[in-house]
Amino acid sequence: MEDLLEKESVKRVKEFITKFDPKLKVLVLDTTARTAVDAAKSLKCKVGAIVKSLLFKTEQSFLICLIAGDKRCSLNKLKKTLQKNDVSMASADEVKKNTGFSIGGVSPVAHINNLDVLVDKSLNRFQYIFAAAGHPNCVFKITYDQLVKITNGSEKEITE
């Protein structure tokens, strides 16, 4: 297996999080963290402590929503929060074009385009949370407050 820490997408995340806090590290897992359930099994943590980075599309832009692994993003709450009628999940191609990551490894940081970030407030239940680091087998551990700061995210109630 190639060294995942040398992959361009993983290096981008690693540089970004290290600049923010040199103590933050990319962890390489033996098993996939492609889904929140897989990640929680690999990390032996609650599914809710896994950050899902989901790309949504509005009439004229894209944004990232960071959602607890045990929750679903509510399109209705998202539409109200954004005050937009037309909000939908982005396609796999749109995810790759806007974030530079493939689905399963989308990080909350180091996107190739500048994206607004909404952070699901329910993530603050956990002392530490885990987010993808550019590849389905790579994650990083971070606190909720650090996640809000590093993403410059807006804390919102956007889940059901």
C-alpha cells in the first residue's frame, strides 16, 4: 500500500492543520473511514464523534456542512438558515471540483475553492471529534472549538 501521507490531498490537509496547531496530526487507519460507521469502528469511538463533511449546492454557490456522524443534515433547516429555496447535495464531480477531495475523504479544511462552512452544533457533545483528512483511510482528531476556528465556520442547528 502506498504511503497515504504522501498523497497530494492528504498533504494539503496535513499542512493546513499543522499551520493551525502543530499538535494536530493526520492518523492513518488500517481500515477505511469512508462512512461514519466505518470510521467509528476503526477509531473505537461513537459514530456521532465522526465529522461528515458534506458539500451542498445553492443557486449560485457551494458550501460545506460539517455534520455529526449520527445525524442527518436537514435540507429544510439548511434552506431556512441560508434563506434560500434551492439547496441540494452536490454530485461527486462537484465535490471533487470544489473541494479537491473525493467522496469518503472530504476534509473540513484545505479545499481548493474558498467555501463557506456551517458546523452542526450537535458535534459539541464530544470532547474530541474526528474528521477526514483527504483520503478514506486518513483522519485527524480535533476539539469542537478548534474545528469551528480552523474552518472559520458558523455554528448552526442544521440536523435532524
